[in-house]
Amino acid sequence: MKPRFYAVALLSAASLPVMSAPSVPVELPEYKEGQYVHQAPTLDDLMNDQALNPKLREVILKGRDLFMNTQQKRGEYVFNDMNCKSCHMGEGRMNWSGPVWPAATTLPDFRGKNQHVNSLEERIAGCFSFSMNGQPPEYGSDDMLALVAYHQWLAKGAKVYETNIGGRGFSSLGREPEQGADYDRGAQVYADNCAVCHGDDGQGQHKDGKVVFPPLWGDHSYNWGAGMARVFTAASFIKNNMPLGKPGSLTDQQAWDVALFVNSHERPQDPRYTGDAKETREKYSNFHKWTRYGTEFNGQILGQHDNTGDKPFLKPDVLRPRTFE
Amino acid sequence: MIITRRGGAFAVLLLASGLLQAAGNADRGATIVMQGEGQGGAPCLACHGNDGAGNDGAGFPRLAGLNAGYLAAQLRDYREGRRTNVIMAPNAAHLSDQQIEDVAAYYAMQNVVAKPAEQPADLLAQGEKLVKQGDWDNYIVPCETCHGPGAQGVGATFPGLSGQHPSYLRQQLEAWKNGTRTNDPNQLMLAIAARLSDEQIQAVSAYLSQLPTSGGKP
């Protein structure tokens, strides 16, 4: 699959001087030497797998449906305009788009974010608590089982406990830009490349009440505790996925600048809020050192507010420490 | 005093929204559609019909119910050469900004129930898959991602495709692909069209033509 992208890119580069059909290259990072690469199975593979118990297929499909259209649980699990696929593009199976199968092959494992060993269910609950600004399905519930089944099935054939995974997560640009990111440059990148879909005001676009382009900040976007609120996460996501259909078309610097711009806007409160954003930033500094939360911007402390968006509470019950002492 | 202030506020509002000419007037638009713009251009209905139904056999697009902002942008692009077509170029050449808004307002309000020709079932199945799921391994994103649920269009930038004539959809996808249509923002449509095979173009065009239009919304 990947070589085909290169063939297209090379072809168009080689034939520039003569008239040729135009195209937009798909430029994704190279896998690093020694990295494990898994190609997650497709929906066709699922439908055509004769060995699969039909009941299991039904549950996996249910999980896939929740993943693709999480808005069906608006007001129950989700209190913003996000679907799982908003960030985990390409059905959660695409490398460089936050493929979700590694959660099934590497967990349970220790996570720095909450400083304890997490299960796959707990990892999924994290997405609901932060990225969806919501309340996760109950552990062991039918919906949680369906989501777990979808993750596990995408991992079919993948190596268990292998952690050196190519195309995983959103971190290909590293943690910090070589040259600092700049808000004003980011605003220009946004106006030139992003506003056509996400709107001048970052509020996305809707059609007949349905979300088409998700909001990037404000009450209906991811909250301050979401991984995407970290500038480096957003920068790598943008670099390899945006504008849609044109991965790799922005320079690294443009991706950093626009990520900083987007993540300098207000959004719903971090569910771990102590009542003081600066204090919360300190308490979760291993996470928030990568966000602008609790820092001053335009004379305001970002995140110093009681706004939880449409969610009528601050913290879902599942966010709790776990010890085995 | 109060009246003056209101007038001032109104002027500021117009300036701020960048809409210095009044919004389109569908009644005036109807006259242009029926009689032409009065400077030698053909009446729109000659090809698109007075109800905006278009004509599949001739490759004339259905305009009924398309977003007025989208229609107006296309007419301005024809007039100014950003979109080229031998039939549309002379007919759009003399339209004023106001006439463009009026025609766009008229066709946006029309509501034609599409009666699409039957298409082979396997082609429809392949088309449905591309419209709803895309073909991510070849980086073809689902049409619905930008053109919205049911491909009914989103705002003035992403036109409704549902119920459009398959001949026109094919023609346009090929035009993006071969570089003869280039008026998309940031090459967003080129990126996808260039990756579509001829068979995939046939399939999406067939499937989209069968979908119900949103229709009649200005």
C-alpha cells in the first residue's frame, strides 16, 4: 500500500517538465529501522472471515459503529462534537493516524498519564473522559465490550507486547520544534489551510445538526486533559493527517505553529481540575508541560474557569488511582 | 437619533459581512433564468431547465436545491475564467454580481425530485462503499467526510452531490483529475480525484445519483 503512494509521488516529480496529470502526494514519514509494522484488517476482511463466530462479528461491528459514529451516544458518553474517528482517522486502522490496535497488544501496561497500570478498557475510558469530554461506558458493559472487541480485532495477527511500533500515536515530529512555534504564524497557517473546513472561529461545520468538521476549540471540542491539547500531539496529528487528503503537505514548522495556535484557545476544563489551573498544571506536570493550560495568554490564565462544556459534571467516576498495595 | 444609529449599525453589518450587494432575489433570478441576462447570454433554462433539473444525457448539471453561495461562486469563477467550459463561459461573461446572486437564489430554492436512471447493483455497491467508507489504503477519504451526511453538501464550499446526474459527476471528477477544473480550495478535490480509478469514478457517480437531494433550501 505504502509503496504505491511513493510511486505516485515519484512519478509526478519525475514528469514535472512535461504536461502530466496533476496530483497531490501522500507524504507520510518513513518507518524507522527495526520498527514493527502492522497493517490492520479492513471491514471486508471482517465480513469475509469465515472462521469468525457470527455473534463475535456482530459485536465487533457494533464496536466499529460506536467508533465511527460516537455521536449516537451524545449526552451519555460524549458531551462534545467528537467521534472516535475524528482523531483516529481511517476507521482507527491507519498508521500515522493514531491506530488503535496497539492498545490491544501493549496493555495492560503502566501509563505515565495516570501513573498506574491500565487495562484496554481503562485506556478507552481515557479517550471518553478527555477527548470526548464525556463519561465512559461502564467497564464490562455491552458497549465497552463492543469497543474492546473492535480494538482487539484490528490487532489481529499483531505481535503482543511489541512496543517499537511504526506509525503509532501522534509523535513523529518529536516533543518540541527545532525553532519555537509561533502563534501569529500559526494563525496565518490556520486561515490559509484549516478555516475552509473548521471555520474562521474554529467551531467546525454542521449539517442538519450533524457534525461534519469537528470544532478545534471551545465548548464542543476536546477538553484540556486530552492528549490532543498537547502541542506536540496536535503538531504530529496535523502534519500526517491534515488538510484531509493531503498528509505531509504542511512543513514541520507550519504544523508546529498551527498546533500552538489551535491549542492556545479555551476549551472545557480538565476533569482533574483542582480549582486552580496553575496548581493542576503543576500536579500533572508530566502531561501539562506540553500544553498551554495554566499559563498566561493574552492576560488570562488558560483553563482558569469552571466551564465543563455541555457536560454537567467535572470528573467521571472512573478517573481514579489504582494501586495494588 | 435612534433611526440614524440603526442605519449606521445596518451599514456596519453589511460592511462586516462583506455582502455589499443585496442578497440574491429569486424573482429577479427567475427572469434571467427564463429570458437571459439581456446581453446576449442564453436563458439558463435552455440547458438547466426552469426547475433546475438539468439533463443527464447532455451532461448538464442539476442546479435545483444547490447551495446559493456555491452556485454564485461557480458563476463568478466561469465569468472570471477560474472555471472553464465552452458553453458556460460566454453565458456567464456578462452577468453582474447582483445577477449572479439572483440566479443562484432562484435555483437554490427549486426542489426537483430526482428520477435517476437505474444503475448496475455491483457498481452501486462499490460506489456506496467509497461514499461512506472511502478507500483509505489508497488515501481516498469517504465523500461524506466533506460533502456531509448523504453527500447533501456543506455550506458554500462543499456542494451537494446527492441526486446529481452521473454524467456530470463523471465529467467533473475527470476534469479534476486531468487538471481542467482547478477551482477547489487548497486542491482538496484534486487530491482525492487524482487517486480515483476510472472504475471508481463510474461507481461513485452512479451511487451519488441515486441519493435523495436535500433540495429547496436556500
